[in-house]
Amino acid sequence: MLRFWTAGSFGFLLSAASAVACVTPGNDYTAYENRTADADFTSMGSDDAGSDADTSAGAGFTNLTLVMACTSQVDVSQVADATYFVVSTTFHEDGATGNGTLDYQDTALLLGTNNAPPTNISQVAGAPAVTSGTVTDGKVALNFGMTSIPSGASPLGAEIDFSSTVLSVIIQGGTLLCGTLGGTVTEPMSIPMLTPSQNICVFQKPGAGGSVPTYVDSQFLSCP
């Protein structure tokens, strides 16, 4: 699920991802938290979507609902050019080891007028992309293969097609933290090899009633 633009804006959808960089639980994560201090990753009212999920430490999580926003290498770290998805995921963790299996699906969200961000996770476009992957030390590469993003979720106003996509995700603190996207774009332009470190996706919990949370540019500088 990627979202792209030409000449200056190129949002990125995520229905895939590539190799995850190693996580350093200390310095790297601390730096990530400092950069994203303006974002609220944790607050969610009792009526929020995903409130049925078990996110206790060391217990994995079940039926966790998240919003994923992705920026692209054409317009690095610019949340104004992000592509949005609603995610449903379950982490079957082996004890408190950080290892196990992640079941994952995401569905693109429709953009508003002039490519404004979606306002609610109910505003879906197309069918979900579904996959699973083996988690090792809190990292997982989710392979989607051929995928597409409907025109209504694309800032180009045209469907975006991929011949392969891999979403590399970091799991931390009982949720999905962020990810990088790799793969090959075939339409409406040709990009033989995406650079994962420049195609960043960030996960947040939806707000009350399934509202889409606010994202800031500093969240997309790196993962983590």
C-alpha cells in the first residue's frame, strides 16, 4: 500500500515492506520518542476502535486496530503527501520473547478534497491486503507480492500498481511502531527499486469513534 506523486509529491501506501533495520532498544528508540514528542501514540477513549485489543507487555496483542500513514522517497518526510491505511493485526508472541507470528491486514483509506487526509477509518477504498510473517526480536518482514492502491486513495488520482512489496515493521510496547517499505512500482510510473529507508510508515491508534489521528513530519525521519 503505497501512495505516490510525481514532481514534488509522491505519497506512499503500504501493502508491503522490506527488510527491517535492527532495533537498538536504548538509544535508537529514545531518539525516535524525542522526535515524535508532538504525536500521541497512546491515548484512546473507551469507545475507540481497537479498544478490545490486548496490548499488555509480553502478551502480544489480538485484533489491534491502527492507522498507518506512509510517506515516500519522492517527497521525504512530508506528511502532507502521506497515504493512509486502516490496519487490523494480531501478534501471537511466544512468551515475552519478542518472537512469534504476526497476522496483518491493511486497507487503503480514501483521501478528501485536494488530497486531504481521511477523517475516519470507515472511509476505506478497495479490498484489504492480507499477509502474515515470522517475528524475530520484535521485527517482521511482511511480504505482499503484487498489490495496488485504488485511485481514490492515491493523490495522483490514478491507481498505483506494484509487482512486489515488502513492509518491514518494528513491534514495541504492545503495538506496531513503524515500518519501511520496499518493492517495485509498475504503474502509473516505473520505480524498479524503492529505497526502504526513504519510505517510512508510522502506526498510531485511532481516536474516538475511529477518527484518524494527526501525524507530524518529524515522525517520518526514520524508523526508529
